[in-house]
Amino acid sequence: MRYDRLRSVAGRIQTVVGDVATQGERLHSVLRWRDPRATSLFLVFCLCAAVVLYVTPVRVVVLAGGLYVMRHPRFRSKLPSVPSNFFRRLTARTDSML
């Protein structure tokens, strides 16, 4: 019984480590210009975010982020967010192994 429990915990840990590695590969591919369109979109977003964060005070950014996270469930979308959808569509080595 202990062995089965240890095996299930080790399997979950291995799954989480694999997911983290996949996300790291996707981040690496976006920074290494493997997909030029995705990298250019990412750089434009980073530039716009840098300008917005430079112009607005930190308190306003934290307040807006807090209000956005704590919004009413009626105003939430069931679809995944645009940044997470963009990041999931990037290629990783696990996609090319199959």
C-alpha cells in the first residue's frame, strides 16, 4: 500500500516536472526566434507593457491587476485567456517527438 502511494506521488511529480520542462522549452523557442511571427508579437507586447509600466504608477497597476483578478464570475470568460492560448500554441520538443 505504501509502495502504491509512493508510486502515485512520484508519477504526479514526474508529470509536473514534464509540464514545467515543456513550458520552459516554449519560452526558449519564443526567445530564440524559432517562430518569427510569435517572437515579434511577444516583443511588441513586451515593448507596450514596458511603456505602460513606465508611465503609470505602481499603485495603479497593482490596483487594476487586483480588480481584474477579483472580478465577478459573471464577467469571466470560459475560454482560456489570450496569453495562455498563445503560449500553449508554441512548439515544444514534445510535439516533435510524436
